[in-house]
Amino acid sequence: AGTTINVNGSGIVTDGILMSKDDGNPSGNYLRQACLRFYLSSYTRSLGEAELVLTPVAVGTDIVSSTFQVLLVSDDTWTETGVTWNNRPAGSTVVGTISGSALTVGQPILVNLNAVTAQELAGDGKLSLVIVSTVTGAQRFVQFGSRESGANGPLLRLQ
């Protein structure tokens, strides 16, 4: 599951994008965070490697100056259609960092999630993540393909 939540709490986006952006204007409704959840319980083999695969479908013109963090969400009770800005799942531990300079439209990026995936496999079998921007700027955003976008959707590759 994946969704983008916006700042005013009124909307979620499930239309093919997972967006992360912080333009520094919370009253302008332009803050975005992308939430993801993967269900791991059907994976029964020994885990060797876990990679989050995200494909940018759009980036801001100042993307090279951006940085994004992938944060673990310990509370897996949120739902894709029920999450709002006001009840969004809180990220805790940084489990990955994405440099804006590594983002090119159509080119998948990989985020190593070995440790946190092993932890969640041994726990409740659900891996929830939130992707947040750490640098403010109107053109420092990324839109990743979501589940609804088909081939460009997020993937947790387990080996």
C-alpha cells in the first residue's frame, strides 16, 4: 500500500504518485510525505538482502539540492485511505537516505533495507515507511510511481 498525504489533512493521493516535498509554507498546502507498507508474512525463506526500489516519475528543477529520508514507522495501524496529515504515521528511525542528485525520471533507485526488513520479518510481518524531504524548496520535490502506476510502482526486493 502507498499513499501521499498533504499538509492540510484533507486529502490523500492514490492516483499513481508517491510525492515528497517541503516547500516551507505549511499554510500553502504544499508539504507532502509518502507512506508505504509492505506485508512480509508470506516470505518464508532466510533473508539475505532487502532493497526498496522506487522509480521517480517527476522531479523538481532543483532536485540536485534535495535530500530525502526513508523513516521506519513502528505503528502499522494506519490505512491507505484513512491516513491524513493530522493522523499520519510518525516516522522514527532513519533507515535510508536518498540524494536528490541520484534521482532521474524513469531510473529506479535502490535503498538498502536489510536490517529493518529482518527486524519486521521477525516481528509483526509488516514494514511501514514514510519518505520525507529534509530540504526546503518549492522545486525540491520527487514523485515516485505508486502501486496504481503499474510498472513504476514501489517494490521491496527480497533475496
